[in-house]
Amino acid sequence: MIFVGDHGYHTGERQWWNKNTLFERSCRAPLIIAAPGMKGGQSTRSLVEFIDLYPTVADFCGLEMPHPAAGASLRPILADPAAAIKDAAFNLITRSPKLHAQSLRTDRWRFTRWSDGRTELSDHETDPEELHEISARHPGVIAELGARLEKLPPLTSK
């Protein structure tokens, strides 16, 4: 059984009332999985993405993937909540045909790059609510995470 919930609105926060942002509260969503042979009632802080669900179901059903998947099976995390299968999760939004953004979330950082060149960086160790934009103070982190976003397929505007 897989239960996926909706992510939250920014009700009364940041002067928005929507979920079309790349802040943590808008990008996270509840995910509950009950799988055969796995101990229930556990939680994890591991980074996962919805693209991991298809490979997970295929894995538990013993099916061979018909093509390479973008995601990865969550079986290692379901067997051991301390395990990790990836070191980053990715999100994107489109605000208009000409304005979009990609975001990369690691255990510590959330880095967002907008199509107009703006960047945003948050440090989840010191600012879990992402209230302070700190790009200017961490050029090395911006370069490292920006290079990882460069490896993603380009977003195009119509």
C-alpha cells in the first residue's frame, strides 16, 4: 500500500497562500508505504522523490523495469530507515511561460535557480524554515549545487 498526501499551502506565511513555491513546506509531502516483509511504524529522514515509487513497486513485485528509471527503489530505506539511496532531491516549478525554476535539496541545503538568473540558498542546519536567503555568503556551495543542476535536462519555455 502506498499513501501519498498533498503538500501544504503557505497559509499566512511569506505573504502567499499557494503551493507554487520551491520552499521546503511546499515541496514536502506525506508518503506512507506498507510493503511485504517490511517492519511498519518507522519513519526516515532520507531524501526520496515521487519518481522513486515506480521502481519501488516494480522491485517489490519482482518485475524487471522495461527501461531505465529516473528514480530508485525505496526498498533499502524501508528495510533500514537510516539508509539513504540518494544525496539530493529535485523540484521544479513554472510560474509563466518565461519564468521557471529548478531546486535541489540535500540534507543541509536547498538551492534554487530561476530562469532569469536569480538564485536562492537556504541552510537547513541553521534555518529550517528557510527564512534567510544566503546565496551571497556561500559562493562555493552555489557553484557546487549549480553544477549539479546543470546536469539536469534543460527546461524550455513554449
